[in-house]
Amino acid sequence: MKVPYCLLSLAAWLALPATAFAQNELSNFSATGRGGVINTFATDYQAIGINPANLGRSTNFRVAFTIGEVGAGIGSQSLSKTTFKHILYDGSQSIGAAEKATLVDQLSGDNVLNLNLDTNLFGFAVTLPNGLGGLAFSSRQRIGGHLALNRNAADIIINGQNAAVVKQYYPTPNTSGTPTPTAANAPLISTVLDGTSIQAAVTNEFNVAYGIQVFHNDGLKLSLGAGYRYIQGIGIADIRVSGGSLTAYTSLSPVFDVDYGALATNASNFNYESGSGLKPVGHGNGFDAGLSAEIGKIFRFGAAVTDMGSMTWTGNVLEASDQKLQQTASTGVQTYNVFKEISSQFDTDKQNLFTYTTAKERTAALPAKLRLGGGIRINKFFEAGLDLTAPLNKVAGNLTTTFVGLGVDYKPLNWLKLSSGFTGGAGYGKSLPLGLTIVSPIWEAGISTRDVVGLFSEDSPYSSVALGVLRFKIGASE
């Protein structure tokens, strides 16, 4: 049974040529062109999940809607571009001792792989009459993945029984196929794999948000906002080892085609979900709250806490607890198919690192974030903003580190908007974004990338794209 591999292989598939995804708020092409800087820019359905208070600001539309905006990104802070391509596209290529040593070095890191996909299937916002604020709805789909490996984990994945930490406690290779008795002096997995994370999550969201202006005088406007989302969980794999603590559980929809074997019939505390398609195996509720301020007609500020709440996974739930290091049955990789070996080491039906047990359900917090932003709008031709987004927990799907970005929008022509900036953090390193948007009084279309340099860099490769062609604003004043 392949537990994390289902999601890891999905991550690899999403990295097919020229398509790689960024943070989940980057589904809109204009924000991606600013590297994700959005807190003071978003005024319509784009404010959902960012700062719902912006819906209460004075806006330049009556109705705004979009169909099928999408954004994606995949990158690594430890793999070289050459190695990254080998792993993704040359899985059957044989490797020798030198390539194995390189893989161990480059797979050791806090951000070996980060992947996010966000689609905004439909978004709608309306400015209510008589100063009653703004209301927005959206339907979104999210996929997020994160891989971090300490050197022991990388060595075990690449060399199996020949990894240094395994040979230290199990010096005799095991070719019998029978599990080796656990060594009395073997350390706990939480010690051996400290700093290792394998995380992936797939969800559907149905969002509603509302914002209203609560104070207004000649020099200051204040707005408050709140948002709610109902979440369907399609799949999660969350394996984290940090500071002597181990967390490991999975819950996967039938679409991942996992064979649970005897677990599906012999375990009384296992809610087996069979069938086909994107059948949810979890449900949750999320909440956002925000405040925005405008000083004069130039300065804007925003603060919000998003993704508060929790998910409860009830279908196909497996868990693992801490245990002593065992002698893995694997002899390591012979090709660049690293994802398959990661699957084998964290699988449940072989002699490997973990032993899984069944569970009725698992509740986990949503990836909560603090979002702060400041901006300046000179006129309709130029706007700039500074964003800081900090993760408030370390659950699957959250940012791995704080994101900081400076973004600008500039309209050299009435029909053309250019976006750029400079950003860093969130597990992706420093980036130079670029975006192009075609603008008309009621329609926008654009394409952008979060990092131009990462598309070509040999070190810390990062590829991203965001695209939208059906974004409309009706009743615009400019």
C-alpha cells in the first residue's frame, strides 16, 4: 500500500513541463505577478482568504466575477535544476555511487520540495447599496505539498540497509526477506529522523466573506470583515518529526486507489471508504477575520488572521507512533525514482521505518496565518504594497517560513498593467516576479510568474505560472 507516494507522485505529475504552482493565494494572476503581495490590493472575491475587510472599502465595481483562474508552483531550495529534472522526468535512468552521493547531499534540507496548486473555479463579489458593504463567494480547490529530509532520512531513502545510521545498529545485511529483530540499543525514529517532514493535502473549499466600513471621516476609513469556508478533504498525508516528537497520519479518498488489504476488513476502528472519484474523507470549517484602513486617498493598511478552524478526517485514517529504528528491507535506489523509494520507506506493507495502525478519525488544525500589509496608491496608474504572511502552525498545507514581499502595479497604457516586485520566504527563497495584464473597462486577462530567475537558475530551481482570461468587473468607475 502506497500511503504518501500517492500524493508525492501527484506532486510530480503536477510538475509536468512549464506548469508549477505557488502558494495558494497565488491563483489570481495579478497577485502572482507581484510575487503574492495582495493584502492591500484585493477588493473583490480576491479578498477571500486574504483580508475580508477589503470588501468594505470603497470599490470601483458593482459586480465582479471570474471563471477558472489557476496558479501553480513547484520548487526546491536544496536540489539543483539538473537533479530536479532527473527525479521528475528520468525516473528509470540508472545511477551509480557518485549520483547516489549527490542525491543524499541534495535531498538533505528543510525545503527539498514545495508544491502548491490553487484553482478558483468560480468567484463572485457584489458591492451592496446604501453603504452596506460587500459580499463575496468562491469555489476553490487546493493542493499543497512539502518535503523536508534530514541527512539520515535522505541516506536511508537512497541507500536503504547501507545507510550509515542503519549499519551502525544492524551491521549485517538482511537478504532473507524475514524482518531482523529490533536491536536493543536502536534509537527512536523521532531521534533518527529529526527535522523530516512529508506533507501533502488536497481539499475543496466553498467560501463566503463579508466586509463593511465601520468608520469614515475626511482622513480615515476603517473596515471590518469576516469569512467562512466549508472544506471537503480529498486526501492528506502528514508525517512530521521535530524536537523528539513524531506525528504521522494519512487519510486518502478512493481516487488515490490505495489497497488497504486486511485493514479494511479486520479493523473495527477503521472507516473504510471505497468506490471511485473524489469522494471526501474529511470535512472542516474555516474562519477569517480582518481589518483594513485607508488614510486619505493614498495610504492603505490591512491585518487579518485566516484559516482558523479545523478539519476532521474520518475515512481511511491510518496513524503511526514513535518506535525504535528497524532494519529496512530496502537496499536503496538504483535509479532516479526517488518518489517510489520514499513511498516504500513510509509504506505499511513492507519492513520499513513505520508501523501503521487504524483509527476512526483524526482532527487537525487548518493552516492558520497572520497577514499584514501596507500600501500606497498614487493614482489609477501606480500602486505599491508590502506584505508579511506568517504561519501560525506547522500543519500540512501551511507556509514553511514567513513570507515577505514588495509588489507594484504600473499601467504604462490604459489597456496594459505590468506587475513586479521582490519576495522571499515561504520555503521558496528570494524571487523576482513578473506579470502582464490586459485591461478593459469590464474585462481583464493576464499571465504571470512568481519568479523569473527561478525558471532558469541551476541552484534553487522554482517554476510558477498563473493564468486567467475570464475576469470581469461591471459598473467600474475607472
